Amino acid sequence: MFLCINFPANSAAVNLAFFIARRTAQHTPDNKPGVMERIAVISVALSVAVMLLAMAGIAGAEVKTPTGTITVNKLDANESVDLYQVIRIVYDGTHNQYNNAEWTKMLSGWDKIENLNPEDAPKDDKSGSKAFYEGMFAYVMNQKVTPTATQKAAKTENGEYSATFTGCEAGSYLIVVHGGAKIHQPYLTSLMPKEEASGWTLSASVDASQKAEMPRLTKEAKKKDIGVTTRVTFEITTTIPKYAEGTKDITYWISDQMDSRLQYDEKSLKVKKGETDITGQDAYKVLPYDRTVSEGKTGLFKLVFDYEEIKDADKITVTYDAIGTENIKVGEGHENEATFEWTSGSDSKTDKVYTYGLKVIKKDGRDQNKLLKDVEFNLKGQGGAVLKFEKTGNVYKPSASENASETLVTDENGLIQIDGLALGDYTLVETKAQENYHKVSPVTFTLAADSDKPEQLAKDADAYYEIDVLNYKGIQLPSTGGMGTTIFMVAGIGV
């Protein structure tokens, strides 16, 4: 019986099998015991050869698909990157070539790609690229698709942060950056195979700073001075970051805390979206302040915005008024702090307001070491209105209470001290002098802050404006009496 099998002539496995069979036959004389055993050995050797050939065929069929690297550069330290492969370029290992592109399974069910070849997808804004890929991102987010790969930003040798993905197949990928303070639009990059002498190479690099936005916050007192009973307006402005359509769990909060020596006027709160007043509307909710309150401050509010209601505007503006209480201190800054929190980050800004004072010292004009007490004045403010005060200890403070008085009286040291004045023009009027002294003319002066040191007055060492008021007694010339009327009567009779 003859067994005919066709094997490749250069098959090492077959050659080894036939070598074993031939050597076995050579050592087995014909017509002697052991022939059948030798034939069995030959059969086993041939079977081994067939098995080796089969294994060799399978190994030859497993051609590994070339892979490459995607690097996302210019990240922040706390950011992470999610990679979603949306297009796959199919590799033909038999012919060592790439044949066609196809949508990956994560997009199955998205109606925008039905009957659409990946190579015909929009490639520029004129063909609707932005809307198409924003829609793709929205679909992936809504379906809660698991990323193809995820990497946290890692510090590189040059001190910057990046995320590197290896083992990536050829195709197109959505890149989503999150976890840091910046707002990133989704990126799309394609890993295109390039044939070189060493084989296929695939690499792509993405600059994460190209489509990143840092939301901005400003906090400003519309004027830097405040007095007891007077008010100042604080303004908070935040930009509205632009998230890609489909981004989930977007948060946008503005909160504020204020120096406890100031009083918040709750009714003064105003909110604008862009230039449109939305005060009291459904675009936001006013909640109690829920952050840690700093020492010496009072939490005012937390405004929680509905992003869908404000996303088309460029900014949010919040204003409110604060009123100075009798507890404000001359020469100290009274700080307000606003905090802006969004989905991936937060920022805080502060601004301060200041208050000032007046010291009037009443002296004898001829002997300036002599201080005059019980001299009365009043003080006129802006527009000429006479201000009212209440006295605490030796200090007068502006007041609107029923017990307030317009009269300021010098103490035993000839001093009147007023705390809690705002900047502006004032007129000091002496209303009652000491006995035998003349009243002085009204004194007009201006409280102006130092441009570099707002906690003190211009051309002064502190926050108090000082006035020395000199009083003089009436002048009396010496006299011994007159001639009387007698001479005039004699003269009259003579006439």
C-alpha cells in the first residue's frame, strides 16, 4: 500500500519526518522480525509531520495588525483623557495592506452614519464638520459608552503634562479631556498608517490647548470707600464656558461671603445674563451659602444656574449692595469674597472697601496749648445736608436712628473724633463758641484716598483728616471814661 501526500518541498517539518522514517527503514532488514514496528514508527513520524504543517499554517495566518501611538500634549496636571475609537481602518494581513474603513460598534444605532461611508464623513466646517462631530460626541456621552482607553496626565521631561496611548489601531478617535479647571471641546484625530521600509508606522499628536477655555471671574466694589449708614455696590462677573453638546452633569455656581462688619441688602440682589436682566427668573436658584465661612465673614448666598438657560450668553453679572455698620474700622480693609464653581474647577476673587475719619482739635488762638471744651459744631456732607451722629465713648459715628443728633461737642481735650466717613467733600460749621470767644468761619475740606494705599488718606499718614480750629477772644482797648454832656449844654445856652 502506498500513501501519497503532497507537501511543500521546503517544509522543514516534512524533511525531518522523512529523515526519521528513512533512518528507521535503514535499520530494519526486510523479512525479519520488527518490520511492522518500524512501519508503525514511520507512520507516527508522518503524522507528526502533518500536525506540524497544520500548526505552521495556523501560525502563518495570524498576522498582527499594526498599531501606533496617540499623544495628547499641553495638559494640566489634574486632567485625564478618554479615547473613543469611532472609525477603524481594516488591515489585510494576507496582502499587507489597508483595504477599507468602517464605523466602530460604539456608534451602532446613531442614525447619522446610516448608509454613510466613513470616508465620506464631513471633513471641514463647510460640510458641517463641527455639527457632525458634536453630534457624535453627544451620542457617545448619552449612550454612556465605555472609552477605548483612558489615561491621566503625566509629567514629561520638559516639565509639561501629556497622555500617551500605545497599541492604537489605525482609524479616527474622539479625544475627551476632563478633570481639570479648563473646559475642553472634544478633539478628533486620525491615526493614518504610513508605509516605510521597516513596516507600517502610525502616530498622531494633539495639542490640548487649542480648544481649551479657562472660565474667568471678577469681583469689584464699584467704589472703594464706605461710611456708616452709606452703601457700596459689589459686582461679580463670570464668563460662561462653552461645553460640547451632550456634556453631562454641568455645574455653574456663584457664591459670596462678606465682611461681617458690613450689612447685606438682600433686596438689592440683581442678576443679568449678558445684558438681559433675569433677576428672579427660573434660570437660577438662590440658596443659602454652603461653603466654609472665613473668620470675620458672613455667608450671603449661593446662586445655582441652569446651564441650558444661560449657555447662549457670554457672561453672568451679579450685583448687590452692602451698607456700613457702626462696627466698621477706620484704616482697615473690609473684604468681600466671591467664588465661582463650574463642572471641573473653581476660582475665587476678593475686593475691599475702606472707611475714614475726622479729628477736630479746638485751641485758643493765642495760646495753642490751651484746649477748648464744650465748643459745638455740625458737619455737612455731600449736597450740604447736615449729618447726624451717635456717640460711643469718645467717638462719634454717623447714625440714622431717632437718638442721633446733629451736634458735635469738643471734650476736655478740645477733641471731636468721628469714625466711619466715606470719601467726599465736607463742611465743618461752628455753631456755639465758648464765652468771650468768636466763632470761626465754616471750614470746607475733602477726604481723598491715597492712590497707592487706599487704607489711608492722600497726603496723610493715616486714615484720619485732622483740623486745628483756632478761636480768639474779643479785643477790648483800654478806656478811662468820656467828657460827659456838660460842655455841650453850656455851648447850647451860649448860642
